[in-house]
Amino acid sequence: MTSRHAAPARPRAVRHGRPRRSHAVLRGVALTVVTVLCFGASGAAALYVQLNSNISSIDASDLIRDLPEPAASATGPADPNDPNAGQAVNILLMGSDERDGENEAIGGHVDGMRSDTTIVAHISADRSRVELISIPRDSLVRIPSCTMSDGSTTSPQSRAMFNSAFALGADRGGDIASAAACTVNTVMENTGVPIHHFVVVDFAGFTKMVDAIGGVSMCIPNDIDSPKAALTLSAGQQTLNGTQALGFARARTGVGVGDGSDTNRLGRQQQLLAAMVEELLGKNMLTDVTQLIRFLDSATESLSIDSGFSSITDMAGLAYSLRSVSLGNVSFMTIPFAAAASDRNRVEWTSEADTIWANVAADRPMLEGTSQDPASAGGDTAGTPDAGGTTGTDPGTDPGTAAPGDGTTQAPTPAQTREAGKEAFSAGDITAVC
């Protein structure tokens, strides 16, 4: 069997050092919220109050430089349920490895707070595309001067590790607001992409979200044994629970996890996110009320998000506008990089990264004009969305070959269409074969 890939909610009160958590699964969270709110006035109202009270809201607006102003709505009728109708929306997803409380029990004690994962999620203005771009934490970037919650500022750095922006804000500001704001400022400084909202997810929150959807089905192509990530998996089709999914996303060392680099791990994180998207859309989540409420309750308890995007109605409206997006139009990639000339243990973005960030800023398909552009002569079109939103090459839909002599049709041999982490792929592509 094959997996189409392999991939991450409680906003709370505005306070320094408050909760943190989320993931690309934000889209599924809000989609399901919309459905619940449609079930009836009394039940919806009670659930609405409960979910909003779960949300941990972070007000970092005074700490973010050049905070984008809401864009003018596009001409034509706007969806009244979507507060961002007609506008592209960019959300920065950050994974925190803060080790307190439940997180210390899961990952062991580590002083301070760092960012393990950072993804720029772009939602196109016409709501036809969702694109998620991973940023390697070892990227050498410019970190601008950051303002902390206490009013202090830091000095700019010309070539620093990308994830040090989050740690700098956490250490100097002492809270998630400072850490998230410094990371947002760093992303905008180096990419030119306006970041409208941010979400932070931690270990405990992620495991709860996976468990709330009943686990994630994935193809594990080889045995995995990673003691540091507390992960042991046998090759084959597996349904990962929250703890296993977290280990799969975190594992860097051990047997069957690649070369031990952070950049290698990004591919598995993208596979896991894609699998979660498929799980949410493939299950009967929108009509199974019991499962839906369980997921929503866990998801909203696991999110720390900016105050401008912290209401259930805002999330639900945006998600509802994405109800027609297909798996083939939910895309993942790692920003192109190469080993840094100054330090082979660090990476720097290639010139093609400039094209990708410019595309995102202009709300064009992220691969347009790159070596992976499906519209170009040299672009590989396998697995990329066609005009109808489906994948152009999907071995799962191959009619197969006739068995000699009996006129029956054999199932096609599954084939990998994309290599997660090294190539862009959609949630409809096959990135692992079992």
C-alpha cells in the first residue's frame, strides 16, 4: 500500500509566557468549526463560547515591524463569512520545543525555548491554492533589531541561524510574544513576504491534535528506530498515534531516519502534514459530530495565535472559503538551499528562493518561473495540479494492465511521484511506497 505523503490549536488569554501551538492542520480545524456552527443555534452557541474560551491569544502587534495593513477586497461579491475575502493570507506556523509541564514529560528538560519548525503558509486570494514552505532552521539569514515585550531592543545580526530569532525573543523577552514577533520580523526581512498572522504549536498540543482525529495513516517505507525521539516503527502502512507522529516529526538520529540533518527531517514533517490534511478531508469529520467536537476541543486547546486571528469566527470564515480546495492544490516544499560557503554545517538560500518568495508576495503560484515550474519546458509535471485541481500523474489512477489469458485487470504497481523535502509536492502525490 502507499501513502500519499506523509504531516500540524488553543488560543488563550493574552499574557506573557502563555501557551503555544498549531500547524498546517489549521485549515482543517477551521473547516470543521464552520460545520459545527451550522448545527443549530443553541448547540452552536454553547460550543462557540467553549472554543473561544480555549483560545490563547497573543498580542504582538506592537512588536512586529511593518505589520501588513488589510488589503482591499477584490472586485465582485465577497464571502461574508470570510473576513479576508479577496485577499491573499500568509500565516507563519512555528513549532516550539519549550520544555515545561507536559512538554517536559514528552521531550525531557531543556532550558529556554527554541523553534524546531517554521513554515510559511500562503493562501491565495482566490482560495484556489494553499502552499506551505519550510524554512531550514540552520539557514544563515539577517535578523533585524527586535523589540521585546518589556520595551527593550536587540541589535541586528547580519548572518545568524534562522531559528536563533525565536530563541533570542524568548531569552530576551521572556515570552512567546517576543519570540514569535522576532521570528515574524526575520521572515519578512529576508523574504519580502508580508506575514498577516502567526501560530505556535508545542509538543503536547501536536500529540493531542493527532489523537483527536484518530491517528494518521502513513506509509513507512523502512524500519525506524530513533531512541532520542522515543520512536520505533516497522516498515509498512501504519496508523500513527499522537506520540508516534511527534516522534516521526522530531526524529533526526537513529536507524531509518536519513542522514541526521535537520533538512532531511523537513521532508518527513511535510509528509506528516500532508497526511494529516488527507486524513481530515478523507474522514467523515464534517458530519460525525462526536469525532468533530473531540477534535475541535483538542485543537483549540493547542493553539497560540496572534490576537488578530484568534476568534473562532475568523478561523472558520477563512477555512470555509477553502472548502473546494483539492488535495492536488495543497502544496509543500522546502525553500531551495545549499551548504553555506562560510560554514558547511549551515545552509544559505539559493537564487531560486528569491523567485519563490517573490511569487508568494505577489500571490502567484510559488513554482512559477523556477526549475520545478510545471508550465516550463524543463519543469517536471508529475504529480502537479492540472487546471481541474487534480494531479497530472497519479499512479493510483492508472487503469492497470490486463492479466495474460483471463481478461482481468491487475492493480497498477505503485510508484513514488515526488521526494518530500527535496522536491515540491502536493497532498495528492505519492512520496513513499510500501
